[in-house]
Amino acid sequence: MASDETADIVVVGGGMVGLASAIALKDRGLDVALCDPGEARARTSYGNAGVVSRGSILPMSSPALWGKLPAYLRNADRSLRLNHAHLPRVLPYAAHFLASARAARWRRAAEALLPLTSAAYPAHERLAARAGTGDRLQRTGWLKAYRTEDAFTAAALEREILAGHGVAFEILDGAAVQEAEPALVRPYARAMLLTETGSVREPGRLIEACEALFAGLGGRRLRGSVTRLAREAEGWRIDLEAGTVRARQVVLAAGAASGAIARTLGYRFAVAAERGYHRHYALHPESPPLTRPVLDTGAGSILSPMGDRRVRVLSGVELNARDAAPDHTQIEAASREAAGTLRLGGPLDNEPWLGSRPSTPDGMPVIGKAPRHDGLIFAFGHGHIGLSTGPITGEIVADLATGRTPAVPVAAFAPDRLLRWPRLF
């Protein structure tokens, strides 16, 4: 890049949220520069399970947390692994997380997320049609499978909230699970089939197609990590490793890196990086195809079809520093469980993939204008639904940047909610 460039607006971050924002802003006639340091594979959107579900309205900070907390702290639950030495660094996040794990707050989060997740699939269809990836978006639903009746019964509140918000699902017994997904060789007691759900086969291909779409619209890509944002008289200065760009507005959509960048302006968000791993396997030649993503609640992992009879096995959450050395404990356990759930061959990757999700403790993204700086828009913290809600978030960002009222209400996602210490009780 040139040592000093200018743009109407700069988008910091090239994952699904950042790319969708940049494309939507170009559609509004703005000169847009997108700043991102890496290739598509390095971004969290690349490694996603690909699920796009209207029912993704229930944060991890559920009331069930209190019963599971002892197991979480001992690393005895496969869905979460803690680096205990890292916990003091995320104390504000942990305090907010505990405060959110109450039924009333869980219900409020679901109510706030529903308009966003309801708009997610149509926004994906619009973007896929333009990017030429419509064949990778398939609406086959997704399956949440329970190994025991007790595990199914324990999730009753989840089903109550989903039903109360009109989210469509079917309850399957063991025989119906096998009929719905013949590739599964493990017996399950029950499953919930969320029918208003699609999935993106190979999310990385969608990211690459969106990069090409943005470039075709005349958007500029500036490679490099953003080291600092600074407010100036005429707008913003964005410092990168290899130069500077100035713009009237900035969108901070850098995923798990957003918190550190925001701190250069004095914003200390209660956010954390949730690390996750995946690995690919080929289905056995005699196995039926896997037709939809499957969340195995007993394993704390997801099995997602990626096309060409490949399956992506995804681990649960690892709460650790973003730059910590990889810990393959979870993905190795998930892979062993997957081998008992599907007929799989050997791994197709030399090493498991690792990425960091931008996580908020209440499970809701940060979307909105900065409370103390004009011309700065936050769009990060989408956690497990970044790929899913990225396209609709991009449309919301474009509305905010051009003075329009977003079609999706975003008051509940206001940045300042994570800038103050929570009330725990």
C-alpha cells in the first residue's frame, strides 16, 4: 500500500462480518478500504461449522451453567476447556458471563437475537446470489442429538424458549434420528431437528468469493494488521504495519482482535477469545452421505458436511489466550467420538485448524456507534454466529454509516453494555 491513503470509510477486519460490511458500504456508493492481515484460512469465518439457523438465539451463558460449573472448572466437560492461568486476564468477561446465566437474562437475549437470526438466511441468499456461491448454501436443517433421555430432558427450557419464539423444530426418537440421517452409526435417544436452518458447505469458499465480489465492485484491500486508531479533525487515522489510511468513518469488525484495537481508544470491552479447532475426514465409501450438520451434545462437538463426502469435525470452546500454543486435547477427543458416530477414514489435514471466536459474555454481538467517538462503528463479538449473521450485520452497518434506520433493531447490542461492571444478582 501507499504510505498514506484515503477513503470514505475503512473496514477493519476481513472475516464474514467485515467483508459483508465492506460490500454493503460499496453498494451505498462509498469509497471503501478493507484492512486485514491474512489469508482466508487464517480467519475464524473460514473454520466455522457453516450453520445458518433462525434458532441460534440461546447463548452459552445459560441457567444450566451453574450445575455444570464444577465440571467446567475441572475441565471435565468436553464442551469447554479452560487454561486456568488465563482466567485472571478475562475477569470482567467472567463476571458478565456469570451475570448472564440467569433464566430472565437468557430469555431477554433470545428475544433480542431473534430478529437478527431471522434475517440471517435471506441475507445469505442475497449475498450468495451475487457472489456465485448459491450452490454451497443448502437448507437441510440441523440436528441436535442427545445420547440419553436425561440429557434431552435437561434441555427442556431451551425447547420452551425456541417454541415460544416460533422457531420450528421436530423432536425425533432414536429410530427417527437414524431415518433422518442414515450416516449416523451411533444410537441416539432423541434429537431436535431445527428445520429453519441452512448451512454453508466450505465457508472458506464463500469468504474467497466475497473477496472477489468486493474487488469487482472497486473496493480496495489493504493488507496488514491495524496497530492503532486515532481521531483527527477531519475524521480518522488508521495506522497499519506498512502505512496509514485516513477516512471519515471506521468500522471495527476485526473479530477476536477487536477488543485490543478498541483499547487504543480507551474502550475496555468485557470480551474474550473463544478458541476452537476443526479437522476434516472422508466418509467411508460405503457410508451414506451426511446431509446436515449434527451437534452431538454428548461429545460437545459438531459434525458438518463440507461437500465431496468430507466431514468437518469441530471441537467445543477453549478459553485461552489467542496467541497461546495449540492444545489438541479437545479436537483429538472430538475426533475419537466422531469415529464412533460416522464411518470415517483417516484425517485429511496434516494438523488441526485453530481459530479464535470473538465472544461476548451475554452471547449478543456488539453492533452500534461508539459512545465516545463520532464516525466509529463497532461490529464484532458474534461468537458462534459470525458466519451466520455476518451478511445481515453488514447491511446493518451500511445503514448506520449512511444515516438510515436498520431493518433489524440493534439497541440490545449497544456497545456500552459491556463497558461497565455488571450486577451479578
